[in-house]
Amino acid sequence: MTKDMPMPKDAKIQAEADRNRELLRTVIVGHVDHGKSTLVGRLFHDTGSLPDGKMEAITEMCRKRGMPFEWAFLMDAMQAERDQGITIDTSQIWFHTEKRDYTIIDAPGHTEFLKNMVTGAAQADAALLVIDAGEGVQEQSRRHGYLLSLMGVRQVAVAVNKMDRVDYSQARFDEIEAEYRQYLNSVGVDATFVVPVSAREGDMIAMRTDGDEKANMGWYKGPTVVEAFDSFKMPEPLSHQALRMPVQDVYKFDDRRIIAGRIESGKLRVGDRVMFSPLNKSSRIKSIETWPDSRENPTAASAGESVGITLEEQIFVERGQIMSQVDNPPVETDVFRARIFWLGREPLSVKKAYKIKIGTLQANAKIESVERIVDTGDLSNREAEQVERNQVGEVIIRCKRMIALDEFTENPNTGRFVIVDGYDIAGGGIISMEGYPDQRSLSTVKSTNIYKVTTNVDRAARERRNHHKGGVLWFTGLSGAGKSTIAVALEKALFERGYSTYVLDGDNVRYGLNANLGFSPEDRAENIRRVGEVASLFSDAGVIVLSSFISPYRSDRQRARDSVGEGFHEIYVATPLEVCEERDPKGLYKKARSGEIKDFTGVSAPYEEPAEADFTLRTAERSVEECVEELLGYVGHKFDL
Amino acid sequence: MDRLDRLEAQSVYIFREAFNRIDKMALLWSLGKDSNVMVWLAKKAFLGHIPFPVMHVDTGKKFPEMYEFRDRYAEEWGLDFIREECPPIEDIDGEGLGPAARSAARKTAGLRMATQKHGFNGLVAGIRRDEQSMRAKERVFSPRGLEGNWDFRDQPPEFWDQYKTDYPEGTHIRIHPLLHWTELDIWEYTKREEIPLISLYFSKNGKRYRSLGDQDITNPVDSDASTVEEIIQELRTTKVSERSGRAMDHETEDAFERLREGGYL
Ligand SMILES: Nc1nc2c(ncn2[C@@H]2O[C@H](COP(=O)(O)OP(=O)(O)OP(=O)(O)O)[C@@H](O)[C@H]2O)c(=O)[nH]1
Ligand SMILES: [Mg+2]
């Protein structure tokens, strides 16, 4: 049982101080065999951190294998690792300097084990990248640097190792430093220090050798590896950012209904009004519950804490929703852009169904398109159909439903995700909404106290009078595809045949109904939302609406379809970009190419082709008359009573 | 938040993920300091309730103090307690194993049988990375094969607190909520939270147990530390590794690796 003996005061202060010591997690990365594990072994030895008997044990392991003393065996624990002299899986070990405590994470350098490198690096606050002075900058040196940057580990120091092999040559060191600094810069990382070391000999690990007779690197005036570690900064706490708490679970073990989750950023206080996205229901926080019950419940909590809260109002809350303040919520969307790394055995493909996990949220998703593959060697881009194992690239991901998330640059914890293929986590990525709107305002009813009015003339009666059904022919396609031309010609033909029709055209509504909207992704989405609602009203009135809008986003068209209902017909005017650009009736493509117009669909903003259009028109191969002819048949078939 | 708050918050997060994602789980309670901290953290995670069974796989060879402790706190903490037994040592194939390793293999067999009997898909275990270099390579959610085996040469990636929670029928996941704690952290937390402990950890006649296993294969270490505070002081300066009193780790270089591959904790 705990014995209560008063502690001497000094010891108490000491204990307090120890518990508040900083703990920094540092990962060691770099190309295979460049000496990462050796460096860790040596670091432990030179700082007096090895447990008793470890040196003897390692000596014995090496003797048994008939090989010289190998520092790497401290970390390389598997027989397979020792026998092959290679690190297979990442490992962790603790040590401290005067300044603070460290968790050192050793990562493998072989491409085969990139998934293990990522596992180690993702847990780190800072990194030391090791480069062999003889071999110089290699494939994994670059790839690891790139991945660190992608994952947000931006504090990086570099060790140029095995200086003993190059006669401690300053020229060789300078060469490598220049080359690798430049690479890191191009991926947005500024190396804190580049340190020449010999892990095997212990030069510049914990001790400087300039003063003594060894004086191997008297020319080097910078810090040792240990000093470079101590110069890293502790990560900033996220408590000053907007509140984000992904709901982990809802417990009803007793008469309390407790919402469990970890605060990823920001703060919360009892009495705060909070909102849960994507359903956007809000409530006040009633209490923050804790155990043991003998201790008083706190009234506030902030980033990093795992909490259990109760709410004033009994609103529907479930795992995967994000709790935020009402006025600073996350993005709501079903589609986003991502920079990803792929670790799966099977390539990442647009054909397969995947699951994604963002925080506690899980959603079924598809890769809509692979935008590009990045060569981490020279940072060049190329097109591809799929992302192969260990590649990085940019993709568009579409989920089966609306989800809440943040851009990675806004909030790393809610702006990154993993992709699950079958039973396995097979990739990860960071989110960007570039070119895509926040759909929050589009799906939220802002005013309350709205009651629907039912009228005495129903839709069927209107249709009987018109002799045809009401509905919408929704023309979508690139600028210059021919949407308006065909819609106008078709309207004339329909009108002459006795149909009630009306054309809603992009340019026209922008003079009136949507005069307050521009061309940002959000405004485009709002533009289409309004048009969809207007089309829905017309169609309810028994009219056949011909709407012609680029409407580039699939989710916007889906929303219009949902609003109109059964009578919605998506007509894809499938004219290839080259043809549209050649026609360029308004000279817009030229301006877009020169950069004069920004966010131009097909050039600098995405166009998402319909997955299942109700009707597709190939205008490149047909005249306007032929298109109208085809559509007349379609309308007769679909709209006549 | 200080260091202990952060450790606690992370462990609570892990517990809650496991409970939400895993069908049928149990917490392995070995009665030692780590697993007591674990029970404590589970009570924190679920606000006083532990919504899954707490299981002791008994070798029958624990110290009497341990059994006393178990019976008292199973009751006091309101645990849904299960006791399972290990098969007799004669049933264990001891080829190439020293006596201590064979004894450990018996525990593994007991664990496998209990897991199958109850159909558990998840076992929460209190191992830490700093205990032993093979454990240092573990994942927080670590899949086990049909026979409870660990494929340590090909572990799943694990990052950004996204864990492996999808598993094929018949296999299970080991969940390690204390993986990121150190021995010193355990003691500091035990002190702060006033978590009860078995008296064998405290020095008697110049010796104490640092790690508790079966009576016949665990040895005490030299120590005068007879309070939690003194133990914390001792750990700050010691260079003796925690499991030095555990015989099975030392019989051969790969003893522990082989045990763990077979499903040992
Ligand atoms: N001469 C010399 N050899 C070194 C030095 N550092 C490491 N080595 C040797 O380089 C080889 C590879 O070292 P490791 O530490 O295993 O390399 P690693 O980077 O951890 O390799 P992986 O983890 O497999 O990627 C070993 O044989 C080391 O002894 C050094 O400073 N000088
Ligand atoms: Mg290594």
C-alpha cells in the first residue's frame, strides 16, 4: 500500500520540476545504412545513458556473429535486424540532457519499410536526417525530407555522418550541406543545423573534438548533435486556435449522457454554446465530468485533454461529428483535395472503394481522380492513373456523405486523414480545399420559425392543363461547350410544339438574382444553389425549365437534383476542352490562360464530369440541329403525359 | 497540462478508441504496478465504470500478497472480474527453451485459451516501450494472428492516432494504452493519484521487487527504497534495467523475441 512519508522539501521541488520537464520527441531518418541506429547507440553511450551491462551484452552479440562492435544493436533488437545489419521496424528510447527529456525514435531507411518510417516520423516534434558523407544525398534522403515536410515535421537538423570515411573533409561536407539544404528549402523546410559527425567514432555527437589532439574537425564551429537537439523548439500548444473536439463516443453508463472526446485545439468552458458538424445542432455545455467523484469537476478544458461533457439540450450527437464554437466551425464538404503518401501493397486506384478516417470520423470514399504524382527526387510532376506503393501524389477524394474537416494549414489535427484498404491503413494525407467550396451555408436553413404552406392547386392539376409534366433539363458542361445555344434552340422548338418552357441562363441570372456573387468556389456553389431552387419552383409550377450553367461541382448538381426531385434531368454537354478552347466565343479561355481571369473552369478550376448523366450530347460530332432533334425525342418520352 | 496529464489524456483516448471500435474486449490485469495504473486509467476513461471484463490469467504461482491484493481490489473497484487458469507445465512444449522461458510459454498458452474461450477480439495489456527492446517496437493497436502470434517483421503502419481497428475473424488486437509511458512515469502517476500497490515493491531487508512475475522466476533487486517517493528517487539515478530480475529475458539473446512472437505479452 502507498506509504505516506513526508518528503524532504528539496526533493519535493525537484520532483515537481522533473514532472514539468519538457519532453521532445525526435525521429532519426535518412537513407538505408547511413548510420541512424549507430548514431543513436553512440549518443546513448556518450551521454552516459546506457543501462548497466548493455555494452557487455552488445559486445557478446557481435562476438557471437564474428563481427566488430556494432552500436546499432542497441536499437536493432530483432534477430533479423542484427543478422542483416538493417533496421526493419521503428523503435523508441528515452534519454535526457541538462535542458530537457527526449524520446528518440529510430526509423528504418530501407524503402521496403517506409510504412515503419512513417509510423515513427509521424509521432515526432522534430527530426534529425542522417546522410552518409561518402554516399551523399540518396533517394531516401530526399523522400524522407519530403515526407517530413508533408507530415508537418518542419524542425529538421541534418547530420552528415561517417566523416571518418572521407578524412573529415570540409569540402565534402560543404558540398553535401549545400545540396541538401537546397532540397529541403524547395519542400518548405529550413534545416536548423547541418552537423558533420562520425557516429562510429563519436565525433560531434555529444562531444566536440576540436580542442584535443584528435582535432578531426577543427574547421567546424557549429553545434554537436546534442546541442542541435537542445536548440529545437517545443511545439506550440494548440489551445489558442478555434475549438475542435471530434466526438469519440457517447456514454450512457448511468443517468448521465456523456459526450467523450479529445480537444484537438482550442478551449471550452461550462456554459459555452457549441455546435456539432455536420448536422449543425447546437447546445450549451452543462458540465465537464471526471472520475474519481471525490474530486471537483473542472469548469474549463483545453487542447490535448480527453474530456467527457454533458449538454444542456438533448440534441443528437454521434461519433465522427466535430464540436466547435458556433461562430468558428469546420468546413463541411463531401469532396476535397489531398496530398497523400501511399503505403499499400495494391496501388491506390480510382476504381476501388475505400474508407477514410479523419480524427474519429469514418466515411466511405472513392478516389475521384489522381491529379498528379510527385517525384520526390527532383520534385517533378507527372500524370498517372493510380498511385503506386511508396509514391506521393495529389488526389481528389469524394465521400459518400457530407463530413466536417479543416484544411491542414488551418488545423493539422482535423486536416489530415488515413485511407483504409480492406483491413489495413494503407495511406495518409493532408487536406486542401483549393478549388472546392465550403458547403456548410448551402445545406443550412438559417432562419427558424418557417412553416410550409400547402396550396389548393396541386402539381398534377397543373400538369393536366399543360398536357406534360414539369421538370428541369439541367445542361452542364465547360464554358463554350454549347449549353446556351442548344438550350435556346430547344426552347424555341418546344414552345412551338406547345410546351410551357423557360430558360434559366448563367449570364442572365448573374445580372439579377445572383448579382451579389462572384466566381470563388463558395460563390459558384451559392449561384448554383439558388438556380436549383428557382428551377425547382418553376418545375413545381408545371414548366419545363432549361437551365444552362457550367455547374462544375458534382455535389452542387446533386443538390439541385435533390431539390427538384423526380423531374430532374442532367444533360451533359460533353464537348472536349480543346474544342471549347478553340471556339472560345467570348475570348475567355485566352484571358484565363494569360492569368487575367482566375478560377476559370477547365483551366484553373476543376470541372467534375457527371458520373451518370441522364443524357449526354457530343457536340463536337453533331450540329446544333441534330442535338435539338435528339433532345426533342428525349423530352417527348420523359415529359409527355 | 503537465507531463502526467498528457500521458493520461493519451491513454484515455486509446481506451475510448478501443471500446468504440473493438467488439469484445477484456483488460489483462496482472496485479502489478502497470496494470493497476491501467485499471485506474480505464476508470477515468469511462467515468468510473469499466464497461468490459478485467481478466487475470493465473499461473497459480504468484506471491500470496498478489492474490490478497486481487481479491480486495476486484471488489473495491467494482470490476467485472474473470479468473482463468494456465494449463499444467507438462503440457507445454519446452524445446529449446530454458525453464523460465518455458514458464512464460505456459502463460501464453493460458492466455490463448482464455481468449478463445471468451471469444475476445481485443486484449488490453500494460506493456511499455521502455521495458524491453522488442516491446519498444510495438504498436498501440497490435494485431495478432489466429494462434495469438505476433508478426513483428511486418507490422501495420500506425500514425496520427489512427489505429488498426479492422481485423479478420478469429484474430484479435492487443491494445497497449501504456506503451508511451516510462517506469518513472508509472511511479509518478501512482503517487499523484494515490493508486494502491502490492507491498512487494517496497524494500524489505535491503531488497525489493521492481517487476513482479511468477515467484520462481522473478528476483528482487538490491534497494532501500521503502516508499513511493524513495522509489522515484532511486529510479532517477539507477542504471539497472527494470527487467533485470526477470530470468526469462536472459536465458538466450532471442528468448524474449521468440516468446513475444508466440503471443507472450
Ligand atoms: N566508418 C563509419 N561507419 C559507420 C558510421 N556510422 C555507421 N557506420 C556503419 O554503417 C553501417 C550502417 O549503420 P546503421 O546504423 O545500421 O545504419 P542505419 O542508417 O540505421 O540503417 P537502416 O536503419 O537499416 O536504414 C554499420 O555497419 C555501421 O557500423 C561512421 O560514422 N563511420
Ligand atoms: Mg537503423
